[in-house]
Amino acid sequence: MAGLTNEIGDTFWKTFGGTTITYGNLCWPAGLEAVRLTLGSVKHNVPWDIPNAKTIIIWGKNPAETNIQEIPFIAAARKKGAMIVLIDPVRTATADKADVLYSIRPGTDGALALAIAGIFNR
């Protein structure tokens, strides 16, 4: 699913005579490559599957402002009874859409991740 600003790249290149063309968009491939370099592989669900979730954990992300195309899917999941959990040290616009906000201290993500892994790895 494309973001609202994907056409900006084409408009930018057209100002230089349209000699350069882009394939896809700038955000999605960069994000996939960052995940691949960090975790070794990219495994994720497609956005249109989000409404089928029973629990959605949004960790250090503010889709209400940075991935607004995800919000309708998250809202659909919530309408079907999904619990929305936000983990973020900053209260963002997404916090208003969450059922639970864990406002952790910056830099404590690793400790929280290890604690959660310990709970589910029993």
C-alpha cells in the first residue's frame, strides 16, 4: 500500500527534465533493507491482514503521523475487538488510538524485549 507522498519522487525527478525514473517508492524498499540488515530477513504480514489481529503491539512507531495508511486497518481490528498496545517513551497521536500505553524510558527497549521474551519462552 502506497503512502500519500510517493508521487513526490516522480515530481522531483520531472523537474530535472524527466530523464530519471524511479521504480516503486523511496520508503518501502529502504525499510525492508534496514530490517534485512538488522535482523537478517524480512518476515511480516501484509497491511490488509491487520484487521484479523487479536492484539496489535505498536513499538516505537507513530503510524497516526508516519504511516497513516495503516490506521484504517488498525481501526478495523480495534472495531473487531483487537487490543491495541503502544510502547513508546513519547506520547504521540497514536497513543489516543491505543487501549494501553507503556511509556517506557528511552533506552530501555532492550530490557523490555528480554522480559517479554522470558515470559513467552517458558
